[in-house]
Amino acid sequence: MTRHAPSACRDGEEYMRIGKSRGPVKAQIIGSRSSRGWQVSTSVLALALAGGLAMPMPAHADDWIGTISNDWYNAGNWSAGVPTGAGTTVNINTITPNPTVLNGGTASVGNINIGISGAGSLVVSGGGKLNGAIGRVGDVTTGTMTVTGPGSEWNSSGFLGVGMSGTGVLNISLRGSVSAASVFLGNSAGSSGTATVDGATLTSAGDLYVGYGGTGTLNIVNGGEVSNVHGTIGVDAGSTGTVTVDGAGSIWTNSGDLTVGDSGTGTLNILNGGAVNSNFGYIGRTAGATGTVTVQGAGSSWTNANSLVVGMLGSGTLNILNGASVSNSHSSVGLSGGGTGTALVDGTGSTWTNTG
């Protein structure tokens, strides 16, 4: 299956999804293709020039300078005044003299970039709501995003990348919430992306990738909740992804499939009453991939609505320990000639249930 990581295209460009592609790509050009490439329809251009079609206006940037205080709503803290509207791209590349804090209220902007040319940080607190398009944390350098407190939100209509080419950290705590069309942690080789969901929520309307081309880490603790369609840990060869779901009430819900070690190295730890739900489960999916899942402690569970494969074409290990449980309809350990699988069920009350 072909996957597309988040594009490096900058602001003012449109994105679309094609089939089951796993990321945004450039919008299709209107016209026809010949041996000389794409030819844009002159009638379409004429209509646009005549006002028959609305041509997208390029985005303009507003940079945080923090001269006055840490207040998002103070115009003196920005290069072009308080950012507003979908056509405004927000760039946060400094924490001096003041970091950026959006405390209360609602702000709606375009793309949000934290950490392009310098270290940047943004805190959303006090029930504040930040609405935007694409979100990048640790785009090139270092970026930190914190969403904390009841009613505090960051909502992205596009993808959210934490650790695009740099180092990104996303902290969601104390009933704060973050939502996006899709989520990438550790997007490219050499990048690092970490998200901690501590008694809060992270929602991806599409897929969630932990270690796409780089190193990704997801921690779900203290009743944190994460939901998405497909979840993948360790996507590309050379990538590393780790997910820990720790504590009663902490849950990761995949309405689609969960893959631990797709072409890279993936690790999933479900501990102390944590829970993970998925449709199909794969550990070590392709040749060269390595996946390890440990479900440990009373009340800890991994529930698959359909089959679970341990070592499909790669190397897979499943450990069910100390009263934990795993369930699925059917299971395979070392599915094909190239796959190797190991499963261990150990400790009082530990169970692996195959219902099919």
C-alpha cells in the first residue's frame, strides 16, 4: 500500500486525499494531460479571471515576537498584529523575551508552525480554543505545544505533525483536547515527535502514525483517551515507534486496524489496566519489520474485533503477563514462510481468547 507522508509544501497550497493515501498531497490540476505534461484549460482560466471562479488568495504570515508579554491577544506581540482568519499563517519561532500563551477566548487562523527557524512554544489554557488548518510542531527546529485544562482545545482541519523534520513535543493534560484530520509523530528520518495525553483526549479523524520515518512516542496515561481510524507504530524502514497505554481508564481506540511494526520497529505497552481496541491486529507486518506488544497487569487488555497476526512477514512478539488479556476472532503466529512469531502467556489470570 502506497503511503504519502505530510508534504513539505508551504502555506497557500491546497491538499486533497486520493484513495487510501496516508497523507496530504498537492491538489490535482484542472486540465488534460498530454506528452508535454499538464495543460490547463483556457476556459477555466478565463472564467477565473472573469470572476466566475474564486481563485485562492496566498496566505500571509504573522510571526510571534513576544515584545510586550506572553498574551496571544496583544497586537504588540506579533509582527502583523493579532492573527485572524484562515488566510493567516502563524509562525512561532522564539520563546524570548516571552513565550506564547493563548489563555481563554477563541482564535481562528490558517496553518500553525511552531519551530521553523528557532525554538518555539505555545500554551493553550483557561478554556481557550485555537482553530487552524495544518499544524506543525518541531517543523525544522524545536517546537512544544501544550493544551491544558477543561475546555482548552486545539482543532486542526488538516494534518497535525509533531516532529516533522525537527523535534516536536505535544502535551495534552487536565481534560484538554486536540483534534486533527490525521496525526504524525516523528515524520521524517532524523526527526523526533512525542505526544503525551494525560487525562485528556487526542482525536484523529483519519489515521495516526507513531514513527513514520523518524522516532515517534505516544504516552496515554491517567485516563487519557486517543481515537483514530488506522493506527501504525513504526511505519517506514528505519523508523521507530513506541506507544504506552498505562493505567485504568487509559484507552486507545482504533476503529480500523492496528499495526505494530509495519516496515520499521514498533513497540506497544499496555500496562496497569490500560486498554487498546482495534479491528485487525498485526505485529511485524512486512519483511524486515519488528513488532513487540506487551500486555501486562490485571485489567490490561487488547481487544481485536477480527484476527490477530503475530509475525506476518516480519518478526512479531506478543507477551501477555500477570493477569492481562488479549482477545480476537482468529490468530496466527508466524503466518508465512518469511514471518517469525512468538507468543507468551504467563501469570495467574492471563488469557488469550480466540472466539472464532
